[in-house]
Amino acid sequence: MNGYFAVALNKNDSKLVSTKGTFPIVVSDHITLAYKPSKRIYNKYKKLIGHKVGAIIEGYRSNDAIDALWIGKMIDIDTDKNLKRHNDGAAHITLSHKKGYKQGDANSMFIDPTIKQNSLGYVEGVVKYFDYNKGVK
């Protein structure tokens, strides 16, 4: 599938976390759950579209090109079940990055960050599917 499932942060939480970004290109709007999923994974996450999700922020990570908030536990508020990221890498909110980098580069940054700070926080959003061909579902 040519798209991704994500927890799209609510407007207030997205605005709040965007203030933590330190690079020119600010993102701060979602937590990717499944990037370019197979049909099987697509069908699994499709059932979650519209579900409200709460996510615990457990830390801040940064290097010389990108920064992100590390997400610990995610809860599907509608079902009271844990929600997991399908892809390899830590669940995170990319805050910002330098020109020439992309949000997915945050995955490698969690292995050996320049700055690693523990901090607690909480954000909420809704599961959506972002189709590169058709837009948001």
C-alpha cells in the first residue's frame, strides 16, 4: 500500500510539541504506526481508523540534523488496549529537521542520539491513513 497509518495529533498537542523543535523544518503532527503496509497489515490497522489514542512521551532525542520525542506506551482509548507500531524503530514524533533530511531519518537517530533527555508528557490524537495517491482517510 502506498501510504501510512499514523496517530494524527490533535491540534493543541501538535502545536504544543512543535515548540520543542530546534530545526528549520517543523513537523510535530503525528506518530507513524505502519509505513507502506502490506495488505495484511493494512487490513489490521484499517479497523483502527478514527480511534482516539493517548501516547506517553518518555524522552527527547536529537542529533545534528533532526529531533524527536520518544513515545513509550500508546493506548487505544476507544478499546482500552495497547497500540503498537508495526515498523522497526521506536515510536516517535518527529519534531523538526534540517533541509535535505526526512522524517524517517529519526528512526536511526534513536540508536545513537547526540542529546538524550528523559521527560514525561502525554499527547492525544486519532488514527488516520494517509494515502500518497488519494489523501487522508
